[in-house]
Amino acid sequence: MNMTFDKDAWRAEMDAGRADTKDYFVTQFDWRGTAIPEGFEGPRYFPLNEEWRKVAKLDRNAPGTGQHVELLTSIGDMRHFEIYGTFVFDHQGQEQRLTAFRMIPEPPGYDELFVPFKDATTGHETYGAGRYLDIPRHEDNDEYILDFNTAYNPLCAYTPRYNCPYPPPQNTLKVAVEAGEMVPINHETEGHPV
């Protein structure tokens, strides 16, 4: 895996991605019959923060790896996953761990790991039910980049008419991840957990 980092290219890519996401939510998002919140101008984000672009190792021997599990969702049903391993990374000298999941069944050609998480900003600056990371999967080695600037809200942060898996307890970080998507403008409306 190429671990070189071009800060300017990264910032340009992140800015373009955020602009595309804003356009999607403003012009194409299916609110499924709920009203668009007054003043909604698309997702809100923390400023880009290089500190939250973490080099991580995927521990494929972590307890539970290979097990099939069910994650509770926002509508009370269960979503099936396989534990793919545990990402291990450092933040300010402290080891952090997040379980990575593979969808079951996995759509053909889909090659991303699902990492739902909570942190010390959850329910305050960020959505109360947690946020997600999608990490491109590779088999050549166990080194990955976890870029928390790409952390995004589940769709149920915008309307409760979506079905979103909740992060499992082991994916709660004690640190404040001040990167990625922030709580939507309408997070305290009825039907949205805070």
C-alpha cells in the first residue's frame, strides 16, 4: 500500500468530495416523506484535520475475527456482518481499537470494510447514534489509512425513515474525534436520537 501523503492533493480531494456530498443532499437525497429541515444546506463538517488521518494496522487475529455477528439497527431489526479484524492505531500516545466488519451477504465487487463508531463528540458535536467509516479493503498487507475526516452520518441522521446499524459497544472511543461530519442541523427533531 502506498503510504506517501500529498497534503495539497488530499485537501483538494476532500473539498471536492464534500462539495459533491452537499450537492447530493440538497438536490437528490430521498427524504422519504419527511420535510426538509428549515435552513438545511447540506452536511456540516469539522475543519479538515491531518491529525485524524491515522496509520492503522489491521489485526486479523483479534478476538472475534471471522465470527458472524448481528448489529442492532435504528428500526429495531438486526443486520448481519462478519468481523474482519480490528484496526489498531495511536492517538496522542494512546492505543485505540475499532472493529472492522464485512457485510453479509457482500454485494459483488464490494471491497470496503464497515467501521461504525462513537466517540467523545457523540451526542454533542456529532450525531447521537454514531458515525461510519468505509475503508477500502486490500489483501497485500495489514497497513491501512483511517481518515476520520471522511467519517459520515448514517442516513437516519437526516430522517428516521432509514434503517441504520448502530455501532457495537467495543467501537466507542473515549477520545473526541473532531473530524468528519458533524451533527445535522435537525438533530434534535422528533425521531432523531441525540
